[in-house]
Amino acid sequence: MELRLSYATLFWLLCCIATTARAQVVRSNDTDRLALLEIKVKMIDPLGTLGSWNSSIHFCQWNGVTCGQRHWRVTILDLQSGELSGTISPHVGNLSFLRVLNLQNNSFHSAIPPEVGRLSRLQVLRLSNNSLSGPVPASVTHCSNLVSMILAQNMLEGKVPSNLGSLSKLRQLDLRGNNFTGAIPLSVGNLSSLEYLMFSRNNFSGTVPDKLGNLRNIKQLALGENYFVGAVPSTIFNITSMELLDLGISQLEGSLPWDMGITLPNLNYLSVGSNQFTGSIPKSISNMSSLSVFIMAANNFNGDVPSFRGLSEVTWFHIGGNNLGDGQANDLNFLCSLTNSINLRIVDISQNHFAGSIPGCIGNLSGLSMLSLSDNVLSGSLPSVIKNLINLEYLSLWGNNISGIIPPEIGGLINMKQLHLGFCKFTGQIPHTLGNLTMMTHLSLRENNLLGTIPSSFGKCQSLILLDLGDNKLSGAIPPEIMSLSSLSIYADFSLNNLTGELPVEIGNLKNLGELDLYGNKFSGEIPASLGSCISMEYLYMQDNMFTGPIPSTLSSLKGLQALNFSNNKLSGKIPQFLEDLSLTSLGLAFNDFEGTVPMQGVFANTSGTSVVGNDKLCGGLPELRLPKCKTVRPTTSRVRNVIIFTVSGILGTVLVLLLVYFLWQRKGRKMSDSGSSINGHLKVSYQSLLRATDGFSSANLIGTGSFGSVFRGVLDSNQMTVAVKVLNLAHCGASKSFMAECEALRNIRHRNLVKVITACSGFDYKGNDFKALIYEFMVNGSLDEWLHPQIGTDGEREDAPRKLSLLQRVNIATDVACAFDYLHHQSETPVVHCDLKPSNILLDDEMNGHVGDFGLVRFLPEATQEFLSNQTSSIGVRGSLGYIAPGNYLALADHL
């Protein structure tokens, strides 16, 4: 009986344990489910990546969620590349079994929640390529099982946690492309398992810790683009496992160890460019048989360059911008040692002191796509073996003493895109075979001793955007085929030659050309009227020739012209009145045969920018020109009477018209605000001027990007004004409509708290594609979003500390925004709805005044439709940025819920 009782008791206990365990699993599962739902609440999901996150299926089957087989707890949360935004919820810390958290390649913002530190089982943390800000939470060091921590390409800042070295299992640590400051923590040297340490493109300072030499398993060490001081610890050059070493652009100094090629035998990437290294290039580098990228540019290395015969795998060889070379005839012999490198694509040895001639062995580098030997003291001729470089796309010999003829064989390099042979001593004729380079975009032969005529075969170079033949001894006429190259856009320079004849009428085909220089030749005949079709022209130099006849009236179409020089010709007739209306800052009309009155407006009001000397038949103008007064014909009595009658009649008629207009205006009752500034009356700019103003729309000038385009910082040539240039991405659906909407809005509205538009540009780029841009007043303090969520500036300037707004500044900015919207809604002639108010669209000037910008989604509301639209809940009224609804729309919708 007792035995039966014992079995029954045991069975009962087992059932209780099983029931309790099952209940515990259910409660744990519910914890994970609730945590995931809280995580979803904080995310914005335009693509429906989280569409499966609902009660219809078990959460372990939700997209991006993986559970363990044993406890059915979440072990992996992988939502990478889902175009998600929003913030990372603190509830992620409740996923206590989580081993992998991968949210990279999204648009999450704000800080990394410190609750991540509760994930004691976490092994992989990948949050790269987002917009996360703030510091790395110190609690992350509690994740003692972390093997990989990838936080690259965010806006993180502050100092790296000093006890990061406690993560003893860490193999990957990637903090590239953030805004971290301070010194690299010494404890990083304790991460003995570390294989990848990527700290480049931050604001780290101080010295490179000697303790990094303790990382004996390191394979990739990237410290470039920081603000270090001093030399690189020698211990780093003793890590034999290293495959990548990036120390570029970091203000480092000292010399490189002579034996680094022996101690780093596995290196395949070496970059020490743009530092302050001195001494010679170590000969032992030739032992790095796996080296693929070799960059030592922009330092102070000197002496001769050693042989690199052992670099059989190198693809990129860049030692430009140093003091290399001994001025000896054999300075370039090291190039012959690179013939073993069958994968070599780029060789740049420019801006050094190399002398001697180009060795014939260069013809064996048949895989080259780029060869730059510019700015040295090379002499001799260009060897004909250059024809063997059939893959060459870029060749620059600019600024040497190379002489002889340009080898005709160069015309066989059919992949050539840029050929720079200027500032040398080439002689003979320009080979007509250059016309076979149909992919060429840049051709510069400036300042040589070239003779003969310009080859008409250049007309086949349909991709040419820059042609510079200036300062040679060329003769004959410009072939009409060249004047038919509509691709020419940057400039065409024929100056300082002996060219003759009339300008071809085909010059009118150069509709995209920004600069034409014909200075110092022997051109004759009249200026062709077709020149007025070159509507993108900004700089036109035709001085020191023998042009005759009047200035064509068609030049009035060149609205963007900034500099015009006709001096020292034989032009005649009157100075056209339309020159007053152009955007000219410089005008040369000296030493011609002009007659009549000199205008006094526009560029003529600036005597320092205008020259009319040497025209004996001119009169009038500003007193500073010291021209004789123009003679006036004394009218007869009857003529005086007629003039008086017509004048009085005109005045009376004008008064009557004005009274009628005033009466109609009063009846219509329009509210006249400080708006109504037409863009048509603003400064004229062209694609070429914006190209120069922004350094070719370089990433260094990129301020930000939006739904329909990108905004660049630029400086206009005409007045040296710093502006913001919004370039529309016309491939994006709705971009053109946004451009027109913004032009219409900015044409009709103006207020001190609205971003001031300077002008607009609508035309074509150098490829003939449509180009549209808006030019705004530059706001030096950026957007309100940058102050609320501090980040590294997109213009490349590094910020030493977060920027903060005082309470008074916040109130003032809010008041400015309210004033702007009161004007838009109630004071403008037609009520305007902005539809996209957010911190990134509120810009701050130098006095921290708020200005509302981005009118790409603006809507005009006629008075008759205001009441109707205010009562609608249709989605047509809900516009703006992703995840944003204007408060008015939200309240209107709420009334119907």
C-alpha cells in the first residue's frame, strides 16, 4: 500500500513540474511576443516588411524572426535592408535569448537604447548604415558574449566606452564613418581575439595607442581620416597576420620601418597617403607579394624609388605628391619593375621631382587604365609604345619638358576618355588620328609648340566636353565639324594661336558651352548671328582679332553672360542697349570703331569692369569715362509744341489708367503682402555656373538629400555669394511637379521667416539631360533637425561637441515658424498649405532665426475651396514626408473616427 502511494505521489509531482514548466514557457513566449510588438510600434514600415507581425500566426514565424527549437524564444531578429525608419525600442532588451540583432541598412535615428546591455546572450550586433546618434551606451560592455559589433556609417558621437576591452570574445569592431571623439581607449589593446578593427572617418585624436600592437590576430586595421598626432607605434608594423592597414589622412608623422615588408608579409592593402611621413620608401615593400593597393601619396617622402619587382598582384600604385626623384636620367627605372604586375590598373607618380625620359618598358603595362606622370621634370619624347596601352582611359603628361611629336599611334587607344598633354614642349602637327578617340571627354594640348591646322576629325569626338588648344602656333580656320559638337560644355579654348578666317555659323550648335576663348588670333569677318544660340555661354573672349561689323542683336539671348570681351577688333556701329540688361560683370569694348552714346545702366555703371577706351566716336556715359558730351539737335517751335502735346496727353492717359487700375484693385480687395517677387527678375544662373559653384556637385559640398533631390553648398562666380543649390532628381516621379510647385510658391510669397529664393535654373546638363535647380539663401546654422539631433556635418566639417539650443532660442524659433505659417495661411494673397513641416525643413540663419523651407509639396487654396477642403478626409489632403501628417490633417481625420 505504501509503495502504491509513493508511485502516485511521484506521478503527481511530475505532472506539477511539467505544468509549471509549460506555464513558464508560455509566460516567456508571451514576453517575447509583447516585446516584438512594442518594437514594431516604434518603427515606420513603408514596404510592409512587418506585415506578418500580427496574431494570425505564431511570432516565431514573423518575418525576420527566428526562434530556438528548445524554448521557442527569439534568438535572431534580422530586419536588415527593409527601408525601415523610426527608433529602436528599449523593449529590445526584453528579448533575453537574443543572439543576433541585425538592423543594418535602414534609416533608424535617435540613440541606441541602453537596454541592449541586458542581452547577455547577444553575439552579433549590426546597426550600420542608419542615422543613429548619441554615444554608444556603456551598458553594451555587459554583452560579454559579443563576437561582432558593427556600428559603422551612423551619426554616433562622444567617446568610445573606456571598458570596451572587457568584451574578450570580440572579433569584429567597426565604428567607421561616425563622429566619435577623444582618444582610442587603451583597453582596446586587450581584445586579444580581435580580427577587424575599423575606426576610420571619425574625429579620434591623440596618439595611436602602442597597445594596439598586442592584437596579434588582427587582419584589418583601419584608422584613416582622423586627427591623430605623432608617429605610428612600431609594434603595429609587427603584426604578421595583418592584411589591411589604412592610416591615410590622419596627420601622422615620422618614417616607415625599413623592414615593414618583411614583418607584414600578408598585407594586400596599404594606405598611408595624405600624412606627414618623411624619409624614403622602404625597399622591403617589394616582399609584399600579396599587395594589391599601394597608396603613399601626398606625404614628404624623398629620394629614389626602389624596385617593386615582387609586387605581382598590385592593381593601384599611387605615390604622387611627394618629393621623390633625384633629378637623374634613370629616375623612372622603377616603372620597369612593375611590368610583372599583370593586374596593374592605376599608376600615379605626379607632382614629384622625377627627371629623365619615359622608359620604353612602359609599353608592357598593357592593363593600365590610368597613367599620370604630370608635374615632374621629364624630358625626351613620348615613346610610340604607348600604343600598347589599349585599355588606357586617362593619360596625363601635363607640366613636363616632353618634346617631339605627339605619336599618331595614340589614336589607337580607343578607350581614352581624358588626354592631358598641356604645358609640355610638343612640336609638329596635331595627329588627325586623335579623332578616332570617340569616347574622349577631355582633350588638353595647351601651351606647346604645335603647328598646322586643327584636324576636322575632332568632329567625331561626340562626347567631348572640354577642348583646350590654346597657346600654340596653330593656323587656318576652325573646322565647322568642331563647332557642331553640341557636347562641348565646360569650355573650348583656341586662344593665342594664328587662326584665321570667319567663325563658322555652326557655332550656334554649342548650346551647352559655358566658355569660349578666341583671344589673340587673326579671325576676321562679322560675328555670326548664330552665336546668340549659345544660351549657356557665361564667358566669351574674342579680343585681339580682326572682327568687323556691328555686335549682333542676337547676343541679347545670352542672359547668363558674365564676361564679354571684344577689345582690339574692328567692330563698328552703336553699342547695343541690350548689354545693359545682361548679367555682365566685365565688358571689354576698347579699341574698336564704335560710335554714339555709351549706355549708363547695368555693367556700364561699373567703370572698373567696363572698358571703352580707343573708340573716338563715342560720347556720353558716366563722367568717369571722360568722354565728350553727346551733341543735341535744337528742336523747332512746332516740334516743341508737338512734343508738349504728346507729353501732356501721355501723362493724362497714364493717370487715367492708374486710377482705373487702383479702382479695380480696391474692388477686388486683395491683400497685398510683401510677396510677389518674380523669379524672372532674379539673378540668371546656368548649369555651368552651378557646376563651378559646387565643385562639380561634389560630395564634399553635399548638405543633404531629400525626396526629390540633393542640396549642395556653393559660391556663385558673379558675386561670390554663398548659396544652397537644390538639384532636382528628375528621374524621381513627381520631381518636376515639385520644382514647378516650389517655383510657383516662391514667386508669389515672401516673408522674413520663409527661406529666400535667389533664383532658379532650368536647362540641360553637359549630357543633354534636363536639369532643374533652385538656388536659396544659405543658412549657416543648418536645419533645426541638426540641432535637435546633433550629427556630423554633411559638408565634411567635423564638429567637436554637440550643439545645444537654449530655452529662449527654442521659443524664438517656434515663434518664427508660427509667424511664417500665419502669413502662409492668412496673410498671403492666396492661402498656402505647406504640407511638409518638420525640423529638417526649418533652417536657421546666423542669428538663429527660423526660416521655413522646402515648398515642393505646397498647395494653394482659393478662398472658395478653403471651407470645402477643410471638411474633407480624403487622402488627397495628406501629403508630406514619410511618417508625417500635418497637424491640421490629423485633427480633420480624428473628427471622423
